[in-house]
Amino acid sequence: MRIAIIDYDAGNTKSVSKALDFIGLENTITAAKNTILEADGIILPGVGAFPQAMAALEERDLIPALQEAVAHGKPLLGVCLGMQLLLDSSEEFGYTQGLGLIPGHAKLLPDTAKIPHMGWNRLEVKQNSPLTQDQDGNFVYYVHSYYAVCDEKYVLASSDYSVEVPGIIANENVYGAQFHPEKSGQAGLNILQGFKEVIACRSSQQ
């Protein structure tokens, strides 16, 4: 079982890789289409601004590879900004189209909240999933200014931060975590372990 961590100079790829190493999940940091398509699962990390990240993915011709992999049923996990990139669009610095893998858009947190949202917040599980198993009430680490606005059917877990912030979202084989699992201690490692179980389940069905 091997994970492709997408390398597009907009993510904390090394810390994600170390977390996967810790749970015994073989991984490689790559921007090569063939490596992405041959992997058992994909992680799309991300820090920074939405428009620049989408531009970086486009410049490296990674968007078709990601969409093709998802169309073939390959599990994909977006992390932090990487989660927002999975959405249809973002309002950050004007309208920017996203990958369109989970219906919704990224919106600036309300001015009733301190922006950016930085620190530990409690997860409230909304739906059962390998990624949310035994996670209700656990604390995870957020760093973001925008949040996902999407139908509740896509929200697996959320956190309260003046507004309900979707913490984990999903659409079939596509998952997103607004927080940083790789920086969230044992709770975060368990979420990555849950993603590993998703991949193992798919592999066993092939």
C-alpha cells in the first residue's frame, strides 16, 4: 500500500510524510502523473492562498491526474487548504474555481471570530466513518481563515468557532480535513489511520 503526497510547493509535505511513516503507511512526495495514478491513495496537503495553490496545480498539470484518479475510485484526502481545493470554488482574493470534487465553496470566517482560526478545537462527529471513529470530543489543530460551506450530507465532523466549521468532509472516495491531522497528536494519527483503512478496504474489493 503506497500513498502519493502531492508536491506542488504549497503544502507541508514533509510533516505529512513523517506522520504516515509513523503509522506504517508507505508514501512518496511526487508531482508525477504516473506515480499518482499508480498509488493506492492520495493526500493533497496545502498551506497558503487558494488562488496560488490552484495555479500551482494547473502549472504542474496535476488537476487532470487528480480528477482521473478520483474517477477511478482512488481515495483522496485533502488537508487544510488542500481540503478547500476539493470544493467547487473559493472567495479568497475574489472568485477562484476549485477541483469540484466535493460540492461547496470556501468562505471567509465571520468577523465575530478571531481570524485566522489558530489552535485546538473540539470535534463533533456528525456521521460515522473510518475517519471519525472514536473522534467525538477529541481536539484537533486548526490554522485557517476560510472554511467550507457545503451541504450537511458531506460533513462528517465539525467544530464550533463562532460558526460551525466543517472539520472533516467527504464525497464518496474523496475526503477533506480542515485541520492538520499531522499536527493533531494521537487524534490526528487516528484519522490518518482511518484513511489507511479506507484504502485497504478499496484494495480488498479490487
